Amino acid sequence: MSNSAGELIAIGRLAGERGLLWGTGGNLSLRLDETRLLISGTGTTLDALTPDQLVACEIDAQREQTDPSASSEIQVHRRIYQQRPEVNAVIHVSPFYTTLACCTEIELPTDLIPESVLYLKRIARIPYVEPGTDRLGQAVAEALGPDGTCVLMGNHGSVTAGGDLAEALRRAETLEFLARMVVQARAAGLTLTGIGEQAAGQLRESVYGKH
């Protein structure tokens, strides 16, 4: 088993252990080099992946040029890699609270806890776009922009990007924790208070050296 395949399989299992998966939803990929990516196959269960369920694809290609066994969301991954050369991993999952947020207009402020300030920075959102289309891939990449970390897709779940798979998974997990906290606070009638943009900026600067 190649190191890349092993990494994807391990992260898929970890995502399942942390409650981010259900059914055959979701997909994940890893940039292999400047021209290729390795992605989970269509209809696979991410926490039970096997090497033969991973598909190598060209980054600069069209959906029609893809092995049909690759995830139907291949264009989401491609568009991000094309736009962001520093991104080496992309994860799409639909955990309960994140997806609940995607089906509402509920706001998820990133300044509630230090982890969301540092790992998510900002949360981009797009309205529902038909899954498996290049239009969705383009919309996600555009919303992610030059420095974004995650996108909430209307009625569909999240996409997180990172320098490696661990970072992309950490962002997906942080997003789910944040969504759960906001939803449960609302249900309990609690008012959440963030640290504020100034404190959030200072925290980011202390870790990353910039706002």
C-alpha cells in the first residue's frame, strides 16, 4: 500500500470514529503531485476504505475525462487544487450538526472558542448547487477564495481544505463541534458570547504572525 493510500484510509477511519460520517456520504482526496490527485471512489464508505477504492485522477481535466469509479464530487476537489497550490488535502463530509446548519440560515460565529478562530478563520457559505457538477466545484472554489479553509454547501455538508489530511480533518471536526454548540445553545435558550474580532485577530497574529 502506498503512503498516500494509507493516509487516506487512516483519515477515513478517524473521521468515522469521530462521528463525522454516515452511510456512503462524503469523499476525501490527497494531492499526489503537481498534476495528480488520489480520491475516494464513488459509493464508498469512508471509514472502511480499501486501496482498490482509491482512484488517481488528473487535476487539470474535465469530469468526462475521469475514471467513472472516482467520487462524483471530483470537480470540487479539482477546482480547489487548481486554485490553491498550497492545499494538499480536501475533505467533504456531512455530519449531523454541520448539515443541519447547511439547511438553515443559522450563523456560526468563529470567535466563540480559540480552536474555531485558529482552524476555521472564516466560514464561507454557498446556496444549494446540484451535487456532482462542475458548477458546484466552481462555486466551492470561488467561495473558498485565496485563503479560506472551509465552505458550507447549502443542504449538502461541508468542504474543508488543508495543507495535509490531518489539518483538513481538524477543520471538519472543529466545524461540527461549533455547529453543535450553536444549535444546542439555541435549543437551551442560552446566549453565546464570542471573544470579539479584536481578540480573535490578536490570537491569529500570535500564532500565524498576521490577522
